[in-house]
Amino acid sequence: MLLMGSTLAFAQDRSLEYAVKATYVYKFAPFVQWPPQAFDSPTAPLTLCVLANDSVAAVVDEAVRGQAVDGRPIVVQHVTLPLRNVRCHILYVASPRAATLSQALDAVRGRPVLTVADEAPGGVAGLVVDLVTVDGRVRFEVDLRAAAENGLEVSSKLLALAIKVRPNP
């Protein structure tokens, strides 16, 4: 009985963590400037691609439902590897596997895509935002070089909230 209770508490903690991270992902959008050619029109939707297991993907769907950024509705697209002909403005990779993350980042490198990952292993090139858990709280790190390589500008307001900012040399 105690084991079942602790499993349930862990599942609830994970579910809350997924919900917080899903919310972070789309809340980054107002603090990022995409080049004009990233959108087909001034009212085109912002596409959030999710590479994650079903439980995380469902939480992202729920968090984003009905949301908009700068008058653009947010559309969620679930993707799998290999990423081919996928058009995203934000790519959220909720996989701790370095190979999965590297393959996803390589597919969008140099394109106007805000890349966000969940607890990425160190040294992964091309990742703009890494969601990390510190003392039980979700925080994030930002890599300005990766953002610049993808043609994105990150607001100083967002950078002020990051626990770590890697500069663009």
C-alpha cells in the first residue's frame, strides 16, 4: 500500500512537472523575435512541434489549447524522427536521450526554430533553451549562439530570468 502511494505521488509530481514545462515552452514565444520570413503572413499560426512520449504530448496539447502569441494562434504538431519537411517555429524535445536530441536539432539547424529541450545532456550543439529542474523547481538556460545561428533574437527580459546564459561570442 505504501509503495502504491509513493508511486501515485511520483506520477502526480511528474504530471505537474510536465504541465509546468509545457507552459514554459509556449510562454517563451513572446520573448523571441523570429525573422519576418518565418511566417507566411502576419496572422499565420505559430507552430509548436512536440517530439515526446504520449503523456508529455497530451499535457502540451492541453496547456496550449486556445492560446495565442501576438495575435497568432498556436498550433501543436506531434512529430517523430526523422524530422522531414516539418515546419516549426518552436521544437520541444522532451527526450533525455542525447542521440534523439542531436538528430532533432540537426534537422532544424540554421532554420528560424526556437529549440527547447527537457534536461538535455551537456554539450548538445544547437539547443537554444534547456529546461532544467533545480531544487524541485523548473528553470531554464539559454544559449545565445544557438539562437543567433537560427536567426532568432531573445529578449533581455527572458535572459534576465534564465539561470544561465551562454553568450554569442
